[in-house]
Amino acid sequence: MKKFALILITVQLSFGQNITTQDLLNGLKAPARWLTYSGDYSGQRHSPLSQIEASNVSRLKTAWIFQTGVAGKFEATPLVIDGVVYVTGPENHAWALDAKSGREIWHHVDNLPPSMDVCCGKVNRGFAVYRDKLYMTTLDANLVALDLKTGSVVGGVIIDDYKKGYSATAAPLVVKDKIVVGIAGADYGTRGFLDAFDAASGKLAWRFWTIPKPGEPGGDTWAANSWERGGGSTWLTGTYDPELNLIYWGTGNPAPNLNGANRQGDNLFTNSLVAIDPDSGKLRWHYQFTPHDTHDWDANHIPVLADMTVGGIKRRLVFVANRNGFFYTFDRTNGELLVAKPYIRTSWAKEIGRNGKPVVLPGSEPTEKGQLICPDMDGGTNWMSPSFNPDSGLLYVTAREVCATYYSWPEEYKQGNTYWGGNSVRPRNSGYGALRAIDPLTAEVKWEFRYPTPSMAGTLSTAGGLVFTGDMEGNISAFDARTGKNLWHLQTGAPIYAAPMTFMLGDKQYVLIAAGVNLIALTLPA
Amino acid sequence: MRTTAAQTIIVLLLFCICAAGAQLPYDDSPAAVEQGLRIFRTKCARCHNLNAQGYTGRDLTQQWKRKLTDAQLATLITQGIPGTAMPPIKLDSTQTAHVVVYLRSLRGPARVDTGDPKKGEALFWGKAECSKCHMVRGRGGRLGPDLTQVGFLRSKSFLIRELRNPSDYVPRGYDPVMLVTNSGERVKGVRKNEDAFSIQIMDENENLRMFEKSDLRDISQLDQSLMPAYDPDRLSEAEYNDLLRYLAGLQ
């Protein structure tokens, strides 16, 4: 207790009204803070806090509940800065709350256009913070800046035209003096990109198009002019390595999602992991998980960065449990593929070949009559955050074991309309979900905990040797990181679509998670 | 007196207009149903599944809790259901009408012209033993769904399928399960709900039983519905038609 109190006093001397580049680089070293979507730039979502640990987590109790009153999937990870919780919600609501009591300090809501079609719910996954401003993307593809203390709008830029089908839901990533922002819209046949805005001026510093034009590198992987509606959205926050000076970001499906007839070619850089220079926006390396995809297997995942010993040598790695059912580990300096193996049951590819490309099996394309393929469109895992414990050496992934019958049909492009070219039927009662602890060096599943239906909640790892997560039936759970034993759970009554986070407040550790339409705070009894 | 006649005519006209408004003036031809399916699979299937049997969104082939007119259904589709995950769906009135027609094609009412409903009723409460598990107007069993309005809510083809192959489709709340407790007790029943730590069932004796999974050794989902298949060994063709006619009349 004393140790934490000392650190807290030290931190509070540099009061949190001005979050600097150094603060962001410090990541989770400041115990009272959570300053970016994934906790820190590594995307490990691993907290050094250990007050809550295996021997006491069974006594965890609810500290407070904040009810948003806003219907919709609550997917956000809150930020916490020195006693204040900053969280975004569905329909571009946002709140600042007192971390001790859960009481609202301010509430902001964006004025969205009345008729706006978005895929997959009117969600938002969280703020970014820099200096004295919070940054939030909006469903009509804007980037908005709010004042930390009051929630007033103090700036905003249009990212792109929502009428073309663009939308934005990801928490931005602040890198040095830039706000890096992903875009959504591939379900509507948009051309995807990643943007970086200068924090001071709001001007666009660079745009990396995920879909190249003919003549550009990768431009020859699109037939005719199918690149114009190529997809490749960047709708989930990426990660950053300050030493290598590289941003890692996932890209999404090509369009139309399930019908590849008019877009022959690998369709770069859809369903890929891209490594980008944050100063110039130039592509340093890429890897495409599912070339010419017809299953909607977006690669919008958190690229988890960790340094591990491989064959006796310390290597800089990035790992991704992919929607297509395979687990991949790369050298993040150059994209060298080190591990590529299934972590769920797959039926579409025999293996990932030596050249890094999947060896696709026959009968794994959607057809007009329907074709059973594993996994389903939502995949082996989806956008939900995995977490990595450097002590256990395991990545905790919310996995899904669901197959589906995929159908495809011709689809005509119409601006503002969905452009899928197909859909699927998932059998209601078959398939299940599981929390899986995966060894990134072998892709082996070391332990699992099964859910009756697949979960869409992310995981949080802590130095207390715990993994926190949620599930579709409404349980928040704490598991032993090494054995997978469930040590505590709370039934909150509604599906959980977010990942947990944790912070110190005074001398107490809190865990926060969005559940149903509520933000729930958990702590140990006094 | 002439005024009264005029008033009567006006009242009748208004009645007709109002009655017409309660039902959309639509064509329910196979072409219209096909159009509705095309819109459904693009706008609705992501949440309600391609076969409309539900995924994250509700099973639209299930019995609906509320009786909706076509106009109310159309409004629900285009305006969404506030406070829920059902958003407004951008459709013009023709498209909406097609979707309504498609949804209606998935459900009742059942139109059956052959068979004797009185004989069917006797079978329901007698030889066919339906009433052992199903209730009609407050009488009968609880293990299966209440059938008081089954003729209104389900189509003829649905009733035929359920009678012949009940395991093909089991509605939510009636999935057959077999539980084995830590002390070795075997409990068969229908699952009302389940999460990672608990399961709630009704057993074959109609007892509601709630279990913590830590008290159970095994939970198995059974392949076969608890409802028997009414094949020619169980009911003759004539008896089958009589039962069907009775069920279709339960409106």
C-alpha cells in the first residue's frame, strides 16, 4: 500500500491537465492513469498493478455503476487521468465521471445527421488524449476535439464524406504530435485509408490509402477499376513502436465482402497488417492474411508488440490471432513470418505455405447454393482486445468456434448502400466461444475456458496474475493467468462488448468494464 | 332522415378507409415475396440471420409477443425500436411493403382446407397425446410451447414440418438437454437459459430446476427434440390431416 501511495504523490506533482508525449510513452508506468485505448503503445493491455490478485479477487465487489441510458453496443475502453474517467458511448455520446463515485461531471453528445447508414451498430471505442484535449471519431466520419475539463467542442475536422459510406468508430492513436485516425466503410464499397492529423493545426499531415491505384505498389492486384470501391477499412486502433518508429495497423475486408468475381487479384492491402512510418505515412512492410478474401475476414485486430526470446535470441515480435482462424507471429522490424498455425477449427486452408500464403482448400468459397465453411464471417476472433502477460508468456484471446453456410450473389454498387454480395446462415445452437491462452511462439492453446455462446468482449491481463474479461451472457470474470481457473465472476445481466481496464485511485485498485448500457467499477472491500 | 343515411355512408366509408389502413395495400405474389427476400438479406440478415431465425437479433420466425398489423410492422422496420439494438432501416414504402410480405410468408396464419377439426381436437387431447406437453387456452402440459394461437402464428408448411420432423427446428427455450449432477442424478429437460456458470431448465415432470454448473458433471445438448415425430406409424394420413386442421384453427 505504502509503495503505491508514494508513486501516486510523485505523479500528482505533475498534474494531469497536460498530457505530454512523454506521458504517452510512459504508458502504464503511472498507476493512476490509462492514457490510450490499449493502455500503452504496445497493445499488450497488461497492467503492472497487482493489488488485486489470485488470493483476494474472489472478494471483488461492485464499487459503483454508471448507467448511460443510451441503447446500443457499448464497446469503449475508458481513459482515466488522475481521478477522472473519460468514456465514449454509442451514438457519439461521451462522459467524464468521478472515478471514486461514478458520478457524472460532464456529458457531451454529437449532433449526427438524421439519415446515416452504418454497419454493425452506432458504436465508438474510445477517446485519445493529448495535452488538454480529448479526441473522438464520429459516425459521420469527423474527428472531434473536446476540452478535458468541460467536454466542450474545441475543434473538429471532417475525415471524409459520410454520404459515400464512410464512418469512424475507432479510438484515435496519438503518435508524437499527430492524431492517427482509422476509417470504416468497406461494407459500403468505400476506398480505405489511414489518416494522421497535426494535433496543433488540425491539418491533414498524411493519408495512407490502403487500396493502391493502378501503377502504385499493389495496384496490379485489382481487376479493372474494382480498386475504387476496394474496402480495406482501418476501423480499429493500431499500436506503435517508438524505437523502430513504426505504427502497426490492421486493414479490413475487400468489397464486395463475399463476392470476388469482379475484383480478381490478391486485393492488396485488404485483410493485412501494415507497418507505417508515422512521420511520412509511407508503408514500410505489410503481410496479407487472407488474399482475395470472400468471407469478410477483416484483419482489424490489435497488433500486439512484445519482445521475446526465439531460438535463444531476443526478438522484436508482433502477434495477431486473425479472424481467418490462424495465429501469426512476425518479426516486427521487417515482417518476417515466424509462426502461422490455426488456433481454432478451420476448413478453408490446409496451412500457411512457406511463401506466407494460405494453401486454400477446395470448397471454401461462398456459392449461390450455400457452402459450409469454418470459421463463420465473424471469425476465429474479431476486434475484441487480446492481452499479453510477459510473465506467463501467453496471449489471452477471446476465440470463437462457429461455422456458417456462406452464400454469394451479384451485387450492384449504389453509393450509400451496403455492398456485400452475399451473406451467411449460422446455425443457432452449434458453435461456442472460449477464452484461450495461446503461446505466441508455437500457436499452442495452453488452456481454455468455454462459453456457451461466443463472446465479443476483450481481455485485460494484470501483474496480479489475472485475466479479466466478459461474455455474451453478461458475466464479468477473473481467471488465473497460468491455469485458466475461474476465480471470480459477476453476472451483470446484459452482453458485454468491451474490454476491461484498470487503474489505481488513492491506494485502491479499480477494474472498469462496460457491460450492457452500464460502466461498472469493481474493487476490493476496504 | 336523409342526413342519417348520409352520415351512415360517411361512417361506412371512414370505416373502410381505416380498415384498409390497418393492412398495407400490397401484392403478396411470389414475386413480391422474392423482392422482400432480396431486401431482407441485404438489410436485415446481418443481425437476424439469412434464414430469419435470429442471430444477435431476434428469431423472426418465432412467435411474436405482440400482434402487429402490417402498418405497425412497416413502421417498426423503418423507425426501429427505440431503446433496443433494432435501428431504423432506410426503405421506401414499396420496399417496406415487400419486406413485410416476405416476413409474413415466414409465419402464419395456416390455411388448411382438408380434415375434420373436431376429430383433430379429439386426437390432440387423446391418441396423439399433444396435450401432455402443450397447452391450449390454459389446459394441457407445459414442457412444449403454448399452442393457443399456433394457427395464427405459424404457416401450414411450418406445422407440417414440425409434426413430421420436430428435431429440425426447436424454438428457443425448448432445447432438449441431459444433465448429470455430481451425485450421478440424470435430469432430462428443456433449457430455459444458460451461461458459463449456471443453467436453468424445466425437467420432464414440469419442475423448474436451476443448477450451478459446478454441481453438474455433464451437460449434453440432445440431437432429438423431446417432441416425438408424427410419422405414418403414429398417425394415419386421415388422422394427420384432422390434427392439422384443428391446429390451423387455433387462432
